[in-house]
Amino acid sequence: MAKKRTFELEIANSLHLTDGDWTELNKLKRAFEDGGKTALAKAVEQLGDDPIRYVNVMAAVFPEMIREKLKDSLADAGITADDAHELLQKLETPVIRPKICH
């Protein structure tokens, strides 16, 4: 009888994960258990078809690596950490539109 592969992803931070992200993490685990490294690589490649989900899932497993890659990508685009922080603050601030009375 063939020994079944086991694969445990060490989740460093699960606070931001959605149900869909957990589904993808389970798909990665099953891919490795059923087909080894080659199947895992293919599953990760398919996950890349959804860039937002890919970043969420990979950030849960490799938070430092993803953080550094994002910083590097922003820097390559000429965006500083302060610029990104300012943009996030603007996006989080609700827009209050004045009521117009006729």
C-alpha cells in the first residue's frame, strides 16, 4: 500500500482570510497530497489567476516575503510607504456629501 503524502501549511496570520481563501489553502494541500510538488506548483499557478486571492493566501503563509515583494513593487513604481499610507487613509475616510435641498 502506497504511503499517503501529508502536507501542512503553516499559517502565520489567518485574521484576514476569507472562506474562499481557506478553500484555496485546502486545494493547495490536496494538490500536494494527491500529486506532489508538480501538482502543488500547478495549483499555485492556477491560484495566480486571481491576484487578490493569491496575495491573501500567500501572505497568510509567507507574510514577510509578500510584504517585502509588495514594498519592492511599490518602490519600483515610485510609490513610498508614506504615499501608500496616505492613499489608504483617503480610501478609508468616508465621503460625506452635503444634502442639497431644493
